[in-house]
Amino acid sequence: MAEKGASRGPMRRFWSLSRKRRGAPGCPKPDEIMHQDIVPLCAADIQEQLKRRFAYLSGGRGQDGSPVITFPDYPAFSEIPDKEFQSVMTYLTSIPSLQDAGIGFILVIDRRQDKWTSVKASVLRIAASFPANLQLVLVLRPTGFFQRTLSEIAFKFNRDDFKMKVPVIMLSSVPELHGYIDKSQLTEDLGGTLDYCHSRWLCHRTAIESFALMVKQTAQMLQSFGTELAETELPNDVQSTSSVLSTHTEKKDKAKEDLQLALKEGQRLLESLREPLAESSAHSVNQDQLDSQATVQRLLAQLNETEAAFDEFWAKHQQKLEQCLQLRHFEQGFREVKATLDTVSQKIATFTDVGNSLAHVEHLLRSLASFEEKSSVAVERAQALAQQGQQLIENKHYAVDSIHPKCEELQHLCHQFATEIGRRRGLLSKSRELHGLLETSMKWCDEGIYLLASQPVDKCQSQDGAEAALQEIEKFLETGVENKIQELSKIYKEYETILNPDLLDHVQKVFQKQESMHEMFHRRQASLKKLAAKQTRPVQPVAPRPEALTKSPCPSPGSWRGSENSGSEGSALRRGPYRRAKSEMSENRQGRGSSTGDEEEGLAILRRHVMNELLDTERAYVEELLSVLEGYAAEMENPLMTHLISTGLHNKKDVLFGNMEEIYHFHNRVFLRELERCTDCPELVGRCFLERMEDFQIYEKYCQNKPRSESLWRQCSDCPFFQECQRKLDHKLSLDSYLLKPVQRITKYQLLLKEMLKYSRNCEGAEDLQEALSSILGILKAVNDSMHLIAITGYDGNLSDLGKLLMQGSFSVWTDHKKGHTKVKELARFKPMQRHLFLHEKAVLFCKKREENGEGYEKAPSYSYKQSLNMTAVGITENVKGDAKKFEIWYNAREEVYIVQALCLLPWVSDLSRIQGEVGRDPGAGSDSRDLRSCTPGLRRRGLRLRAWFPGGEVLALSSLSGWGAELSCGLGTEPFA
């Protein structure tokens, strides 16, 4: 609901002052204002009549203070219109105060130079038209003898005609007049000493009344403005409140200017009234002059009082407007901060993960710290806003009831944020502590397994060797006090707040592995104790059973934050123990013929370590992808980071990161979980790869986008945005190293699969491992081929219409055509061209390879399309002139012949033997296209050479050395001949 502008207290005082000033111009007092409201005449209205001077108010007073109005000798007195005469009388009688006018006026009628008839007429007219009380009428009759005598006689006989409520006294001379009115109260023309200038009097009266009118208008203007301010409804938004404050301030300044002009005008008028006294100290001031000065002084005092009241009223109004503006700013800030804190609360509610490994927990803690740092801006703003609200309350703001609850809510939100952040940090700290215990226990178990696997069996056959092995085991078991989980129930109780089902299962698996390892040690101890106690015949100690190994869980999370390209040292540390174990086992087998059980036990350990490395690196890979997506990609849409992003990066997130988010979700939600299910049976991991082989096709899309991403990175790598993100993530390497992770990861799998296959030759999943390895290599080849295909420029058609790309490579090519100039043919024969050939199912493309300038992916080659040959009309001849590296590709019955020489011999034959391609009729070709299988009457294969005869004398020679002939022969279904 809108509020009114100012309080009523100052407004009522201001209005009362304004009403006191709304009287008629000439009157200084409230009763005078009422008097002049009845006769609203001003000197300016009858200025011309007053200038005739047929009557004037000199300022003289009778003995009892009665005002004296003088009617000087005015020959044309009878010609004055009644209305004008009445107006002058009314105006002159309105000038004295009500107190003086109440005593009654004394009229002095000077008719010394007139005739009796005029005297009679004048007296009767004055008596009939005089609007105020009369006390005495003094008439100076004509001075001529005849007229004076006539006036005496006529006055006696016509006394009844002059009957008035006051006496009319006929005076014969001026001295007689002085008997009624003192000389000091009479003007010089009546023998007095009163200083009177009619023009000056008229000027002063006009100025006084003009000033009074100015005071009245100023008061009315201030009253109207004050009413407008008081009735103004306070706006509900910052912009409108600022606009109202600005508008009112401008109007106030204008009103103050008008008020100052009125004050200056009054001061000038007062100085003008005091001027005669200032010029001569002997000059006497009559009562009217004193009244005029008093009137101006009262008007000035009223103006000053009005100004003070208005200033007080304006100060209250301005304060309320300013407080309103402060309130609107506070409310707007409150809405913005609350919306931000609500978003922060929703975001922090998503921090429910407690981590699945120590490295994951560390990452979550860093993410929480980063989130807290980003949110601190909103929290600090909320705290500052709450302090601002408290300051408004202390300054006695009028809207305390509205501000106080908002301040409490802001403080509650800040406290709630700090509490929730502290709670989340406490849970993650607990999780980090638990994962530290679990990884320490896992590491201790692994070291124990390494110890058992590395103890030489032949040395344990002797009593001393058995005792030494026992001491080694006992010494190692002593370290379990600090490294292993002592009581599972204690773990459950201490970490109850973070034990979700996955973490609980992990704890149970680690404890189970710990117990299995203890059981293995106890069996080894029992065997060694028998050897140490009695040495009747050599006894071979019992090695840990493979079943015990396969039952225990194997994930050893460890430290897996290092990047693939910088993690070689960590990888070496992880591989070191099982390589050492493998070396020692190999030495033991060479020194003594170890049993099959020992060998299987060693292979199981090695498989477990390969699996551990696969899981560790997979988890590290997922975490690194997540850190890039959250720390870089998501930050590109963070409004707080927008100012750091260069214009070249706007709307380029998809170019820079490609489909990394798709890759992350596949590995995090699917592949990593399926790998973890193979922890107990590492040799079966090949099935995981085979079942998800189609999903790995997403890497082809990522690799195809990589050149664009690399180019964008090189253009914007110095952008402050990347530097700030790297600082927050505490990454030692820049973003481009992490953008290379998917490329490195897809190539890493084939190495791990080879390693696993080497230790799983006789296991159940060996065939799946071999197939998975071949499939991963096929994906790598497809990715590599697709990278070459997208680099082809100048081809008008659609490459997908040519069928599957079977192989591609660079060659030296000579041309030898039937048609053409002889010298051109000879030149073409001896000068080879460098061409990159792409063999598709339906055509072979000849392209020219062009190396681009630049570095990294910017230096990747491009291929300019030159020509293509339809496979339905292509023939191949192998071993041109006995050169095993050359073969011929000819077209349309050898009208066009291309001699091709490989730059290096590539194993294309083995690759093509797995591809059951066909060279047949092209569905889009014309009637001249021929199916090679349907039109071939005979085929011959001798060794590595194949010849085919066609109707019309065409001969096709094929060579498996080049790989191209093998591809064709695969499609023709040839048979060798004797």
C-alpha cells in the first residue's frame, strides 16, 4: 500500500501560516485582512483617480487620534463621477487601522477659493457618500468678503440641510483650524508642518500593496506545493522514487527562489520608506508612514516565518523521500540476494555424494571449497545488506516494521548457508578419513600378497630359510596394527552418517580382503612352522590358493588424479610391485621347476594388478573429465565469469569441448560400474568392452572435432578466463592437456587389454579379451580413417555414397595412358606424382596431400581431390616389371593406367582378409557396368599373384602384396589352380 509523503504536524503549521497571509494587500493584521476582504481595492486599481488629488490621507491625526482626510480646493470637484468618488473614499477610509478608523475620521474641506454654492454641494456630496464613521467635519469657507458673508447667512438659514450625525463647523481662517487640529498634523497648504508628497505617497502605497500581493501569492504557491507534497503517494520501486525525489527537489528550489525574490523586494521597499528619515534626522514621520513601515516589516516577518515553516516541512518530506529511496534500494537488494541465496541453497542440496575413493573425496572437497568461494560473494552481499538494514533502523527509519524481518531473514539465510557448508565439509572430511583407512588397508593387503608371492620357495626348504620367512611374515603382520581395519562394528558406528549402500559394500569388501589375506598368512605360517620345527624331508610350503585371491575384492583406489600424459611416474609406481613379483617368480621357476599352482597364483596376481591399473586410471579419467566440465565448461555460463571471457569464445563451448559431456556420462554411469563388477574376475573384463563397443563410437565424433577445438584453443589460450579456472581447480596443466585426455584414453585401452591378455591365455575369458583387443584396434583405425576423410577437400559428391572406407595410404603414382601426346606420356611415365589413395567399396579416390602450416592439429594434412575411378571398371596388375612394391591400376580396358608404388610396405593383406567386401554391380551405375564375378570365366592364383580373364581380352592382375589385390580376391571368391 502506498504511503503519504510527509507527516501532518509540520504541514498543519505551514497551512496555518499560509492562511494568515491570504488577506487583502494593504492590511497587516488578521482583522485587517477581514476588513479588506470586504473592500478589495488597491491603489493600482484607482491610480488615475488618486492622482487628481481631490482628496488625500496625509497621515495627520486629531487630538484623539482620528485620521484626517483632506479635501483640497479642487475646482472640478463637482465633475468627478460618483463611482470614482466613491472608490477613492472607500480606498482612503480602508488605509488606517480598524482601531483608528473606529474613532472616526476628521474631514478638512478647504473651500477658501470657492463659492458658497460649491461649498454646499461639496459638503452634501461628501456627507452622502462617505463610507466610514465621521467624528468632525471642518470646512474652510470662502475668504472673499461677499462669499464669506453669504456663507454665514446661508449656513444659518440652511443649517437643517447640513444635519449630519457629526457636527459641521464652518471656519473662517486657518488659525481657527489650528484650534481643532494641531499644526504638526496639517500639511503646509493648511498652515501646518506635516511633510506630505502626494506622488511619493501614491508610489509607496502602490509598492506596499504590490509587495503584499506578492507575499499572498507566494504563500498560496507554497501552500499548494505543500499540499501536493503531503498528498504524494510514495512509489514502490527505486526508479520512480528517485524520479519523485528529483522532481520535488526541483520544485522546492523554484519555490525558494520565488520566496527569496519576495524577501528582497520587501527589503528594498522598507529601505525606500525609511529613506526620508535617513536623509534628515530632523524629519518627522507621520503615523501613516509609521504604519506603512510596520506593515512591510510584518510582511517580511511573515515571509521569514513562512520560509522557516516551509523549510521544516520540506526537511521532513525530503527525509521521508530519501528514506523511501533507501527502503526501495534495500528491498530490491533483498529480492536479488534472496533469489541468489535460494539458488545457492538448491545447489548445496545437490552435494549429497560422499565419494567412492580418496581422490574422489578430495575432488568433492575442492568442488565444495570452490562453490563456497563463488557463493561467498552473495553471502557477503547479504551480510552487508543486513548491516545496512540495521543502520536504517538505528537512524529511526519510518519503515522499521518492514526492514527488521528482512534483516533477520538475511541473517538466517547466511547462518543456514554457513551451517550447511560446515555440515557438508564435516561429512566429506569423515569420508576422506574413512577412505584413507580403506586405502591404507588395501595397500597393506597388496603388500602382504606381494610378500607371499615373492618369498623364494627353495630357500624356505631349510630350517634357517623357513625361520627367516616366518620372521619376515611376523614383522609384516606387526604393521597391521596401524594399517588394517581392527573392528568392523567400530567403523559402522563412527562413520554411520556417511555409510551409504555403496560405501558400506566397499568397507565390507575391504574387510573381507583383509580377512582373506590373514587366512593366507596363517596357512603360510603353519607350513613354515612345520619346516622350521622338523626337517626330516624337504617340504614345499603351501602357496596361497588362487581361489582365495579371486574371492577378495581388488579395487585399490589409491591416488588416481594424475593425467594420462603426465602420469607415467605414477603408472610405473603402480606396476612396479607386480613386475617385481613377476620377475622374482620367473627367477624361481628357472632355479626350480615351480608347480602349476604357483604359476597360476602368480598370473592371478599379475591380472589383478592390471585390473587395478585399469580401474585406477578409469576413475582418474572420469574425475578429470568431471573437473573439466565443472571447472571450465560450466563456468563459461556463469554470469560472474562473463567479464573474463573473450569475444572469440562466446557461444563456442561445443566447439571447444566437443561431446566430452557425452563421453563423461558413458564412463561414469555405465562403463566404470561394469569394470568394477569384474574386480574379482579380471580375466572376464573383455566382455565389458565387447558389450559396450558401439558406445565407444562416440570417440570418433570427439576426434573429428579435435582440430576445431585445437584451433580455437590456440586463438584464445591467453584468455584470463582459462587462467582463473585453472587457478580455482589447482591444475598444474592447462586446459589443452585435459582436452587431449579422451584421445589418450581410447588408445590406452588396447595396451591394457594386451597386458591382460598376456596373463590370461588359458583363462575362461581369453577369447573375449582377444576379440575386445581387435575391436578396440578397429575403432582406432576407424577413428584414424575418419580423421583423414574429413580432411578431403574439393569432392563434389557425398563420400558416404562410395560405401565403406576399406583402406587409405600414400603412394608414388605414374600415369601411362593410350591416348595423349607421346612426350607427355613419356614425361608422365618417368616423373611420379605423390598421391594419397582412398579405397572405398565402390570407388578409389586419388588425392594430393597438402601439409598445412602451424602446430599441433593446425599442422594436420588436408587432401585435395583429383579424380576417382569406379570399382566396376577398375583392373589391377601386380608386380610391375618385377618390382614387388609396384602395381597397376587400369581403367576402361587400359585406356588409363596408373602405376602405383607404396612408400612403405604396409600389412594391408592381413587387414583386408578380415573384410568380406565385394566388388559388384553398382546400383547407381548404367548398363555398361559389369559384375566381375558374373563375367569372369577363369581365375588363376599362383603364390601371391592372381590373374583374371574377361570377355573382350581384358586381363586383371592382382597382387596381395599391396593389399589391394587381396581385397579384390576376397570379393571374387577365387580358387588356386595347379
